Amino acid sequence: AQLTHNCCPSVPQVLKSCTEFIEKHGIVDGIYRLSGIASNIQKLRHEFDSEQIPDLTKDIYIQDIHCVGSLCKLYFRELPNPLLTYQLYEKFS
């Protein structure tokens, strides 16, 4: 399943919600380095796929804040064209 692309003018809702939540609740060491629990990441992904905006303040996400950061990383990994686009690859390397 594709992550929901309910976009603000330029920022997808999944990224907007997750980063706002992390800034409010998840300023901890390694927030994007450490992985969350796989089942929590998939549950959160499913919620974004099936709802407008899931409730990130549920205990499951507060207790495993790394799953929210992991979902952001997953979103970027699954983009059809990477952030550092194929067209720009030569310039970066």
C-alpha cells in the first residue's frame, strides 16, 4: 500500500504530522537513527493509509516514539524518485 499523499501545498500530510509530533514529543537522542518496533510502524502506516490524520498521541506511539521517525524514513525510501533525484546523481557524486 502506498502511504497517503494528502498534501499541504508542498509537504505531504504524513511528513507534516510526524515531524510536528516529533518536535513536540520526541526530541530524544537518535530519533531518526534508532528504529521503532516494526509492528508499530506498520500500524501507523496503515492508519495514514486509511484515515485523514491518525491520533499520534496514542500510548503506542508515545511509548515508541521511534516508530514515528521510522515512518518518515520509510516514506522517503519509498518515493518513486529519491529526494536526491536520479537526474542530479552525477552532480552529487
